[in-house]
Amino acid sequence: MESVCTNCIAITSKNLPSCCAPVNYCLSSSHNHAMLQRMPKLSVFSTAARSSTLSSIKAAVVTTTSGGRRSSSETNALNFNKSTSAMEQLDIERGVCVPFRKYTPDTVRNKVLESRGAILSLIGRGIEIVWSLGLYWSTLMYDFLVGRDEEVVPYRARQLRNLLCYLGPSFIKAGQVLANRPDIIREDYMNELCILQDDVPPFPNQVAFAIIEEELGQPLEAVFSKISSQTIAAASLGQVYRATLRASGEDVAIKVLRPQIEPIIYRDLFLFRTLASFLNGISLQKLGCNAELIVDEFGEKLLEELDYTLEARNIEDFLENFKDDPTVKIPRVYKQLSGSRVLVMEWIDGIRCTDPQAIKEEGIDIDGFLTVGVSAALRQLLEFGLFHGDPHPGNIFAMRDGRIAYVDFGNVAELSQQNKQILIDAVVHAVNEDYVEMANDFTRLGFLAKGTDVSPIVPALEAIWQNSLGKGLADFNFRSVTGKFNQLVYNYPIRIPERFSLVIRSLLTQEGICFTLQPDFKFLEVNVAYPYVAKRLLTDPNPALRERLIQVLFKDGVFQWKRLENLIILAKENVAMMSSNPAVNVDNMQNSRKERRVERKLDLRDTIKDGARLILIDEGIRRQLLLALTEDSKLHIQELVDVYRLVEGDIDIRSVALDVLQDLPAVARDFILSWSDSVLSDRYTTS
């Protein structure tokens, strides 16, 4: 079966987006690109729909790769999931493909209006929401008129938190989102909403067990030898039990969706979007986007959390990403026992990551465990582009063998290859103190509307970055930067896209956990983050990182030999450190299984091949390297020898030479094309 990206055609105008190659091949992670071969598993696709979609995709690929242009009407006609302009804008910003959607405004409207008594239910709920929020708004207006608005902020913030709890699950989730949206509410209200609890009274066991049996298609006793009589955790959308499988004796966690929650969520989302349509003018002025787009972002993530088959797929993606990592534990999912309302997972018997004493008592090295956690977070964000969106202390555990374990994958976020490249650009611009380009990066990431004048924002960005690095890079921490950034986005027409609000929350939460374990923790200390970044720069085949590596190695046209040596040393340090679990303190570890160790070397084969190709093809790079070897009127042979000695144990010269020889015809072709382009260019110039 042909494997083609099923959603790129929805955002195609002149060219395929950067997340896809021109012909039937997807470049970003498997999570971002569900292939047509998975479509039979998805009930939303009929056979006819798959066939017609494939035909449309082929037509789109042929037209776009041949240089043809599509009008906006043609593009919309090709869109598989008919959606509003707000949804299309989200697709373009994200740069990732969505195989199907549970959420579109049309879907929500149809779901709500097709139910019996829909109009009366909408009217009743609408009156309740408008009345409750209206009363709260009137108190804020009164405070402002009498001049006491600032002094009563703590009380009003608590009042808002309680009001959201009273209005139910949709509003609790909305409050949790607002806790990470400084572009929408001010910081003191955000701080109050950060403690908004998702804990609600559990629904009866009989109801939960009936749902489990309905999903399993057989009695509980046939599958589980025992199940907890009380919930392990209960939240607004579902609750968790602990059970033992009868067949294998394995302990599992059973996550059960709250009954009748879906109609409630759909109804509230419909009302949210209806109310948002009246706020578009204000939202455009303050945030540079429609209020409806913000609701669409929220609704899309919320409905994903209501489908446990999507969470099961998230777990499988994390398992695939970390399959060769001896430091990370992801629970297995029992797909044959799971469905849209029930999720059965491996039970994680770990230690809460905020209990340093218990972690030490198990013989786990705290510094090593922090290294493991930071490495896992960096890999999720910068390597996989798929990261845990809610890593609070209840979702992260220390295993007794020193691994870090994650649970609850209902809320994950994705970054496209394009987004990751722009983030890399932003880091380079920050290091180079190019604040104008940093502001432009905000536009490219969707924080600012296209065409926004960034000149007023540039001085604010410069002040934030300079203040954050006032004591040196080692003292950098995300919380200090975020506090200043919150003020910036509240005062300027900046919108934080939902996926980046999750990035910010994820980094802040994990940094907070690190501070709990080690109060003087420094995220950017050399023994944590630098070695990982060095390894990525030297080994990642991504063209964007290759380009950044060249920028790092050449400063003002001069090759930086010492910088290359430092990168290699740091990269080898990361490989050696992460080949075994640095959290395992073997001397103190008792009654534990033998530590897993994976012997690894710094794999530079692709880097060397790409470097050889670049030297042969790129005249500018070739000239710079020759200058580097003959700088200061002497041959820098010793520098070459020093670099070779650093990597000789990691390189098989024979296999690298063989790879280069096999690649020689393609290199020769590119060299001839480059040379002919140069000759033609020279002739055109002289004529």
C-alpha cells in the first residue's frame, strides 16, 4: 500500500509544506505523520474516502512538484477535513500533518445539535455560564471603578479558581490552560490557577466496572484476578484503578473515562466558540488572532484526551522513541484490553520524583538522576519533537533501578521539523544577540501575526535576555526568563500557540522538580545540557543542524580548532555518560537487578561523509578550510592530529572510506553540476 501524507494537501498552495518531501515520503516523526496504511484502523475513514483521498494527494503532489499553482478555492476543495480558516491557520503554523480530527467546529456543532433536547440544554447551560461569568466580571468592574482593583487581586484570583471548579470539567481544563497563557491573563491570576486541582469525587465503582466490562466484552473476573476497591486517582475526565491480570499475574493500571462526559464537553465547546465569536475584535487587537482560534486549539487538545486510543498511540510512540535508552521507562499498553473509554497499562511501581530522601535510600544518585531527567526532556523536545505535555510530580517517577518513568500520555505535544529548526535559529540569534531576528523568529513560530511591526518588541527582548544572563550562562533558569517574558506578552499583541505553552509548562515543571531534588540545580551546567547539544551538533543528519555546526566552527571566517575539540570531548562525554544509567550508584544498590549497560561510541560516519561531500562541492568551504590549515603562515597539522586522536577510537577508517567511495558517483555528479553552474555564472557575468 502506498504511504502518503494524508493532510499536507489541506495546506498546499504553491509547494508542499516543509514537513513533507515532494514524493510520498514524510520527514518528521511517525506520530506527526500517520500513513494511509494505518487508515483501516480508523473508523472515521471509509474505503471510498481512502481511495478518493489518495487520488487527491497524487494530484496535489503532481501539480505542486511540477511548479503548478493552486488557487485558494482549489486548495480548499482538496481539503480532506473541511475546516474553518482558523483550523487551517493552525495547520500552517504547526507544519505537521493531522491524519484525522475529532475536533472541528462543524463536528462539534453537529454533535451538539443532533442530540435530543439540544436546544433546551444549550439555553440552560448558556444562561448558567453567562450568569456566572457575568457576575464575576461585574465584580471586577466594580473594583476598578472604586479604585481597589489591585488590592483585591489575590481574592479575585481565588474566586476565579473556585468559579472554574464549580462550572465543571471543561472549565477546569480551561483554567489549567490559562495558567500557562500569559498572553491572555496577568501573572498573578496565572499563579493562582497553577494550583487549580483536577481532583474531583470519583464516580461509583459499579459504573466504572460496567464500562470496563463493556469495552472488554467479558466479565472483569475473566481478565483480572483482583482489582482495587478504591480509585488510585480521580480527575475530571476519568479515574484510575490498580488490578492484576489473571493470565500473567502482572499488575496493571486501568484508566476509565468518566461516563457521559463527552456530550458535556462537546456542549461546552460549542458555547465557548459561540461566545468567542463576540470577542474576535478584542482578541485581534490584543493577541493578533481570532478568539475562535484559541478555542479551536483548546478544543482540539481536550477532545484528544477523551479518546484513549489516541493515548495508547502516544504511549507506543514514546516506547519507540526510547526503545534503546537504558535510562527511561515507558509503561507498556495492553491494546487488546483497551478501547476508546478504557486504557490498560503496565503498573509503574516507582518513587515520587519529589522525594529526595526516598530516592537516596534506594541507592540512586541524585545528580545522576537529574542528568537522566534533563537528557530525556531534551531528547523529547529537540530530537523527537514529541514531548510529555503534563510532567507534574504525579506523572514522573524514579524507578528503583535508576530509570526515570513517565505516566499519563493523554496530553502530549508535537513540534514539526520546521518548528525545531526555527527554535535552533532562535537560540543562535540569542547567542549572537541578534534581537531583530529573534523577534522575527517569534513571527515564524506563530507568536506574532504576519506583518506585525516587531521594532517595539526588540528592546524588550534585549532587556529580558540581558537580565537573564546578567550573572552568567550557568545561572540561567527558565523561571526567571518566563516571569519577564510573561510581562512582555501581556503588554504586546503576542499570542502563545498552544503547543509552545505546553513546552513552557513542561520545562518549568521539570525545572521545579529538579530544584526540589537539588536546590542549587543549574539547567545549563556543562555536565547536563552542553554534552547533549554537542553530540546533536556533531551527529544529527538534519541539514539545519549541519548548517548550525558550520556556523559554530567558523567565526568571522576563521576555523575554530579548539571549539571543534571541545565539541568532540563534550559529545564523547555524553555518549559515555548515557551508555549506562548515571543515576545508578552500584556500590549502594542492593537487591536490584544488574545494571543495564549499552556500549556506545560517538558515531561520526554521516558527519564525515557530509563533510567530505561539502568540501568537494562547496568552493567557499573548501577555501576556508585551506585557510584554516595555513593560518598564520604555518601548516596546522598538529591540530588535525589532535582532532584525530580524539576520535580514532570511535571511527572505523575502512568502513568510512568504503561509505565515501560508494557515495562518490553522487558526489561527482553534484560536483560537476556545481562546477557547470559556476562556469555558466562566470560567462553570464563577463558577457
